[in-house]
Amino acid sequence: MSRRQVAGYLRELETSGAVKEVAGKYRRHPAIVPVGRMYAFEAKVSDWNRAISQAARYSTWADASGVVLLHPPKNLTDVVRHAKSLRLGLAIGDKWIVQPTIGRRANALHAGSRLLASERFIHSVGSLRHSLT
């Protein structure tokens, strides 16, 4: 995206009241907050270690996160222990082995990531709606 495009979007957002320029920087309107709750799941065929690492990163901005594996790994006990220690959910196929911890609030330092995830979700739903009509 070019600087010119960004400037155009910022003008539109400022006109709509979504952002406000303060001391040369743009800030979102305080009423613009993430919608609902955010749940993030990482699906992998076999690399559970990488999946847990990614799901742990998601847990900084999601209300709950987890890993979904196609088949149980040979060291399932270790994977379960690791998921529990990080408060992550773990599913094998379509069955929960460890329920995700739902309802915790995401890390305040990552509120921007949470808002971005919310915006992307809303945009995706809007794009899907347009493609269906």
C-alpha cells in the first residue's frame, strides 16, 4: 500500500470519526473495540511442537487458543502436559483432549493485535457476503 493510499484511508477514517489526529499521530476512537471474543486455533498434520509455539503466540491476543492435530503423536502424554502448562486447548481430529481455557482476557500489551484480528474477521465476513450475492 502506498503512502498516498494510506493518507486517503486515514482521511476517510477521520471524516467518519473512526480516528482522530492528535499531535501528528492518528488514534482510533475509544468506542472502536474488538467485537465478541477471539478464539485462535492452529491446525497441523504432525508438527505439534510448532503448532503449540504458534498457539502460544495467539494466546497473547486471543481469549482462548489451541492446537488441532490430525493424528495423536507418539508422545501424546508430553504434548498434553505441554498444552496444559500453557493453558492451550488440544484436539486430536474432532475430539478435545484438553479443553481450551476460555474466557481469560488477552494480554493488554497486544490489544492492537486483538483489534486487528477483529477487523480482519469482520472484513472477511463482509467479503464473503458480497461474493454470495
